[in-house]
Amino acid sequence: MQALNIAIVVAYLVAMLAFGWWGKSRTRNASDYLVAGRRLGPFLYTGTMAAVVLGGASTVGGVGLGYQYGISGMWLVVAIGTGVLLLSLLFAPTIQRLKIYTVSQMLTLRYGHRATRVSGIVMLAYTLMLCATSTGAYATIFVVLFGWDRALSIAVGGAIVLVYSTIGGMWSITLADMAQFVIKTIGVFALMLPFSLAAAGGFSGIAERADAEFFSITGIGAQSIITYFVVYTLGLLIGQDIWQRVFTSRTPEIARWGGSAAGIYCILYGVAGAVIGMSASVILPAIESRDDVYADIALNVLPIGIGGLVLAAAVAAMMSTASGALIAAATVARTDVVPFVAGRFGGGRFAGGGERTTSDHDVRSSRWWVLGLGLVTIALAVIVQDVVAALTIAYDILVGGLLVAILGGLVWRRGNGIGAGASMAAGSLVTLGVMAYLEFTAENRYDGIYANEPIYYGLAVSAVTYVVVSLITRPTAPEVMEAWDRRVAGEVPDDVPIDAMH
């Protein structure tokens, strides 16, 4: 049975490499490589959006939370699905019409101010940590399945993601994500859910052997539920890895309704994961670590061969998140961070060299960026033991420091570049300051950098600073707002650089 499971997972990994070469044939320019030529239709867009947000935390973690807390273990993934829904319904059509590549470019276009360009550095740190975390997560499956040590598992798994991402860019990642989406759907909904629920004797069987609290939707605790919505829902609204998928949609309508379908799918995925975990709690009550529940069900409950497909589904979930974060990191590094650090900004230019380097059809250069940062993330996953702590810091700064300036630019015309820059600086400093204070005075790990308070304080200070500074300083220049309005109206082709519009 173990040999068959291994063969299925290996076949899946080989298929991922094949998708890299398939995607290469569809990649002709930088737009193809970075955003799949902005040509994804409803089916591809919905599948790839769902795949990129449903990673190891949603799949393995969601089942583990169901095992420990019952049906309320669904809230982590429900928060993710809510974030996708809100982004799709409220902002995705506008984002799609901008015809840009990064979140930082949106800030540059909207505010026309250099103070907002530092956002690229924060976004790069976030995407790198997200990719490293996902790489370490799917390596744990290889440790169990193949008996390798952690470093070898990370190196092999990371190399596979790196190869198919580097060769074909977003087209390869999209095709791989669609395969991963199908595998996850079959593995979780068609196999794991019915088999585990039947083995537990259905909901009545679970009720007979589990506490009544297992069926309470608030059993995990109000504080945990709030945490999931603050961190994941708000983070999804502004993450580069998510926005870059919005950029791939063919029309604003696809971005809105395809994304909404993906959000609903995520919510159902969360409920299914929690029920699977609940079933496992009565089938296999002696599992010590909740992160092992998913693999234990696959190996000990499911029929021969099906367990391998379910394990492949877990690997698929983590690889889709890792590959999405990798190309997002490469796009941000090349488009935003290098021009910012190098200081290549001329008088009156709003985008510097970044936009031109992503629009000159230099696919080879983009591949080098993906390759280089992919190697960096593999090294981070191997060397840094507490990658989750680094990801938490990046997430907190992302939400506490950047959320107000990004969403404010989309909904409030009076907001200006000085206000945005000041809010980003104030929010980030307060978030880091509160985090450092709590870490210094913490009695346990959840009172330190893992606490919610840094985000709350950062958001509050950032919002007040944004409004006050924007109101007491001059509005955004009319020519900047005119260029912004043309982009929002969809009047600008894909290949027109931001600085060419001013």
C-alpha cells in the first residue's frame, strides 16, 4: 500500500514538471510570464485563485483544527474565503482594469509620491516568508512518505516548484494550479470527507463519542476567530500573491464573479476540513500532533491507493501557495525593490525604471529573478527554524502598516501621497514597537509576536495618520488623479508604462 501511495505522489510531482514545459510554450513576453497574458477565463481564474489561497494551513491545518476543536475548526479557512469574497466583490474589477503588475505600482499610480515606494520592500519580505513557510510545510509530507530528512525534503520539493515556476512563469503556475485544484477537490470532497465520515458512523456516531462542544461553531473561542479574520481576511485584501492572480483575469467581470466563486469554494473547503478532523477524532483518538491528522487519515483510514491521492492533494495545496508566492516575490523585487534601492528615479517620474523592466518582453530576466529568489527561499526554509515567526512579523507589518494606504487609495479620493506615506511609516513603526514590547514582556509565546495587539494598534494609528495628514496637506495633483482615472476606467493598454502617462 505504501509503495502505491508513493507512486501516486511521484507521478503527481512528475506531472508538475511537465506543466512547466507546457507553460513555456505559451509564454512569449513579460505579460505572459508574470500575469498569464491577462487572459484567464472563468474556469481557470476560479481554480487558480482557490489554489493559491488554500495552502498547507488550510488543508493540513484545517483538518487538524477540526480534530482538536470540532466544527469551529473551520474558521481559519472561512476567514480566508471571506477575504477572497470581499476582495472580489469590492476591489477586484478596479484592480484588474489598472493593468499593472504589483501593489506598489498601484500606490505609485494613485498617489504619485515616492513615499509609497517603500511598500515594495515590505511586500517582498512577506512573499519570501510565505514561500519559505509553504516550502517547509510540504516537505513534512516527504519526510513521512519517503523517510528523508527535513533538509533533503525541502531541497527536492523546492526544486520541483522552482523548475516549473522558472520555466513557464505564471502560465506554468496556472496550469499546475488547475491540476492541484482538481486534485484537492477530489481528495478532500470526494474521498476524504465521505470515507472518514462513514468510518466515524456519520454525525450521529461522532455525537455519541464526542463532547457537545464539538458541534459548537464558537468552540474554538472568540479570540481565535477574531485573529483569523484580522490576519487572514485583511491580509488577503492586499497581498501581492493574491493581487497578481487578479491581474491574470481577462475581464473585470471574471475577476469579480470568478473570485467570488473561489471564495465560496474556500468556505466549503473549510467546513469539509473541519468535518474530516471531527471524524478522525473518533476514528484515531490517540494522535498526538494535530498536524499529523491529515496524513494519518490518508494512510490508515482510506483504501489502498486513495491515500496516495489524498497525500498528493496536501502537497498540491502547499505547492500552489509556494509557487504563487515565489512569482509574486520575483515580480516585486524586479519591478519595485531594485529600482527603489538603486535610486533610479528622475525628476517627475512616478515609476522609475521598474515599469519598463516588466514591459520590455524580457522573459529571460524574469526567469533569473524567479530562479534566484527560489534558491533564497529554499535556503530560508532549511536554515531558519522559526519561519512562522518571520511570516507573522511580515503579515503584521503588511496589515498594520500598508492596509490603510492601499484600501484608502481605492475608496477615498482625498487621500494623498503624503498621508499614505506617513500612515505606512506610523503604522509599521507602531506595529513593530508594540510587537517588540509584548515579546519583551511575554509570559508565553502567544503574548509576544503572535499576539493580535500589534495589528490593532498599527491599524488605528495608520488610519488616523492617513486621514489627518491627507486633510491638512494639499490634495493629490490633478494630473496624477487624471492618470489614475484613466487606468480605473480601463482606457490604458497593458503595455503603457506608468511614467508614460504623466
